[in-house]
Amino acid sequence: MAAVSTFRASMLSTVFSKTVRDQRKALGWWALGLAGTVLMYSAFWPTIRDNASQFNKYIDKMPEAFRNLLAGANYGTPAGYLQSELFSFLAPILFLVYAIGAGSRAIAGEEEAGSLDLLLSAPVPRRRVLLDKFWAMVAATFGLTVVMWATVVALGPLFELRPSIANFTAACFSAFLLGAAFGSVALAVGCATGSKGLAVGAPSGIALVTFIVNMLGPSVSWLKPWRLLSPFYYYAGHEPVLHGLEPLHAIVLFAISAAALAAALVTFERRDLAA
């Protein structure tokens, strides 16, 4: 009995830390891979800059949808290069893959693995478990954001890659907010259904559809109004690496996370986990 009491007491105080510890190896590999990839792109910058006119001409010949996606990037500037090579594709994809995976594992993954019952057997309110899992996902995603930011800021100058620190920070923060938003949706779906597959598939499908809507919106007249429903519009519509952070866009992404978390709290509290 004493051992059980000790376990339950420890679970009360370490749901967050245990979640972080459980994913520390994977997170370490993610951080190493992200840093290496960003460093590789940084190393390419001098060559790209010296041939910027050729790349810009190539972009001018691309279909309008792809030019819109690259935000009319100018390969002759650090900000334009980072917009086209880092923030158009790589950063959002990586952050979404990680955050959606973490959000789906938080509750639905534990439930499918049969470990959620043990976790909830401790005198820990469900909402506490959920909030700790949520903050672990957010903290890990933010940690990857810091890795990306630090790699460019600390090592970019070795390759003469020196973007505006303020604007680059704004772009990294926007990528973090996008990842956290979709990770929160994955968490909410997992809490509502208990299915890790659905928790991965639903936000991934939403991400794909809304990405396409945002990409094609400027070129397809009937899609243009629907861009306002796309999280990617609020991630990149203001081009933060070029123009800095748009507070309203950041608030919208934050609101998506908050709404998804609220939905997760309600459904997780009410759902019969024995069903």
C-alpha cells in the first residue's frame, strides 16, 4: 500500500515531467535533425545569393499559386531566402508533424497503450493530467522553435546569413503557434475519441485542405474569401520574416489552441473511458 501511495503521489507532481522524459530521446533526435537541416540551408546561402538573379527569374516563370506560396521571395536577401526555403515548406511541415504526433500520443496514445488507466488511478484530476500533457506538447514544440532560431542566429553569420533578428524571431514564433494549434487539435480529437489514428488523421487532413486553400486562394477567386478560415493564412499571410509579427494573426493562432484545449477538457472530463 505504501508503494502504491508513493507512486500516486509522484504521479500527481510529475505528469508533465514524466511526459517530457518519455519523449526526450525522440525530441533530442528531432532537435539534432532540425539543427542539421537548418545549418545545411544556411551553408547554401552564399551560393544562392551569388546566383540570386537566376533563381528569381525561375520563380517569375512558376505558376501563380507557387509564387504566392513563396511570397514573391527574393533570393538575393537573407529574409527572402529564408521565406522561400525555410518558412514556406520546411518549418510548417516539421512543426506540424511533431506537434500532431505529440498531441495524438498525449491521451489517445496512452489510452490505446493501456497506460491511461494506471495514470488516472492516481488521485490526479483528469484536467490536471490533460493540462500537463498539453503543456508538455507545447514546451517540446517551443524547444524545437528555439533550436531553429538559435541555429540561424548563432551559426548563420558563419555563412553571411544575417536576417533581421526581430523579423526572424517573429517568423519562428509564428511557426511555433501554427504547430501548437494543430497539436492542440490532435489532442482534442484524441480526448474525444480515444483513437490515436483519428487524432493524427483529422488534424493532418485539416492541415492539408487549409494549406491548399491558402495557397490557391490568391489565384482562384471563389477560394479567396475562404483563406480567412485557414490557419496557414494567419501563419504566413503577413510574411513575418519580411515584415515582422502581425499581432492579430498571432492571436488567431493562439485562439485555435485555446479553443481546442477547452474542447479537450470538456470531452475528456465527460467521456466514459471504460466504454
